[in-house]
Amino acid sequence: QVQLVESGGGLVQPGGSLRLSCAASGSISSINEMGWYRQAPGKQRELVAQIFRGGSTSYADSAKGRFTISRDNAKTTVYLQMNSLKPEDTAVYYCTVFTLSLVRYWGQGTQVTVSS
């Protein structure tokens, strides 16, 4: 099993930046992919960014050029640096990992609100 603890959400003005962190514990060696999803009120949960075991990354079109996903050398913490934030980025952001045994785990979610 993998446990995920997120931090870093909050209220920011349009154009501002936030950095989300997600610390993983448990069966770390089984993690094949780490990533971030978000869910806005009344909308489906959507992929924001992901980083794979080998280090490659993938982004949703809405995140390209503004968000950067990264991880620490131990591959236990994943970050999401969000710049040039827009009101439409307002959502609950969820950290997720996908393991080699094809199980997905979710964090508890952290609220990001972009508003003036």
C-alpha cells in the first residue's frame, strides 16, 4: 500500500503561483507513475500532469507552459509548480500514484482557489 499526504494549496490572486507537494510512504518501490489530477465544482476529475518512473512527464493542454511537475531524488515526493494561475484553475487538486501492480492510490486533496 501507498499513503499520500498533500500540502501547499491555498488562495492566490490571478497571475500568482503556488507549489503543491505530495509525500508518499509505504510501498514506494512499487510506484510506476506519480501525478496530479484536479476536480472543479460540478466537473469531472481531470489529469493535470504526470511523471513516470523513468522521469518523463506529460501535461494536460491547460497546464502546458504554466505548470511543472517534478519529484525529489528519492522519488518519494512529487511537486506541482503552478505559475500564471487563472480563476479556471480553481479546483481540488489530488495527488495520485499508479503502481506496478496496477493499483491507483489517491491523496486527500488540497484546495486551490484563484481569485482576486
